[in-house]
Amino acid sequence: MAPLAKALDRKFNYVDYLNWPDDERWEIIDGAAYDMSPAPSREHQGISFRLTGMLYKFLKDKQCEAFAAPFDVRFAEGSEDADERIETVVQPDLSVVCDQTKLDDRGCLGAPDITVEILSPSTSYKDQTEKLRLYEKYGVKEYWIFNPDAKYAMIYRLEGVKYGKPEYLTEDDILESNALKGLKIVLSDVWE
């Protein structure tokens, strides 16, 4: 899936994004637009639904909130958060945000504490390369990548300003979050 911006030889920003049709899902990474279709598979949706439920249950009565796609996460360079200067808007499958000042009616402005991507054939490369670089650059504390076909998860944790070596977990393991102390996810429940 080649980004639209390379085909059109231009960069897009959040103002462009806001004017695109509501029935289409797009992401913009460094000004390049990516079509988010086709819709995720049934298995992808099941994993997302179960993870959302687990996060909701854990976060109930806590300051942090979990959001499932479509939910816009906007990244701005420095303090320049004017819509026309925002050239990166993504929709992670799941986002956990603990800093309430980052939340507004349009989603999240700044780095969530945790982002989750569930691999699909059409987004797998982007999720494991461009989004990995993006989330690291903007300081997302944990980036979880779930592979529905091979039934494993890769957990990236920020160590200073860089992600350390990913932790590979299979369906026999328990995911323990450093960003959300006390959160333990039995991965066999994710792939039930």
C-alpha cells in the first residue's frame, strides 16, 4: 500500500484530513496519506474487542482511559499544534491515555501512554516500521503489536528516548505492562 502523498507528490496536514469524506478512513504520517481500507478482519476485530474489554475493566475508576479505533491521535512538532502544521494523524487499534490534558473532542494531541496495533495484511509493514519509528519518536511508553495469524505479541518499551529490544510473547504468556502498573493480560484470553 503506497501512500497517496507520494503518488500526488504533495504533503497533507490535519486540515486536509478534516475535509476528507466521513465514510473513508485515512492516516497521515509525516504528510503522506494512507488509506485504511479494507476493514479489519473478523479475527482482528475480535482481538481488538477482547483487549478493549480487558483494558476497560482494569482502568475503571482510574485516571487513564482506553480508546478503540477510529480514534485520532495527532502528533505535532514542538508546540506548533495548529491544524495546518500537524502532518501526522494516526488511528491505532487501541490507545491508552493517562494525561487528560492531551484529550479533546477530536481525540488525542500528543503521545498516548500505550498504543496497540493488530497486524493486517494491508497494514503489517507500516505498523512494524513507520508506526514503530513514529511512536518511538513521540515518546509512546509502550507499543504493543499483535499478530493474529502467528498468535504472538511484540511489546516495545521506551528506554529513555528509544525502544529497547521487543519482548516476544505467545498465547501461553502473560503480558505485564510497565506503563500501567498492575495490568496483567493472559494472552490465551486474547486469542480465545
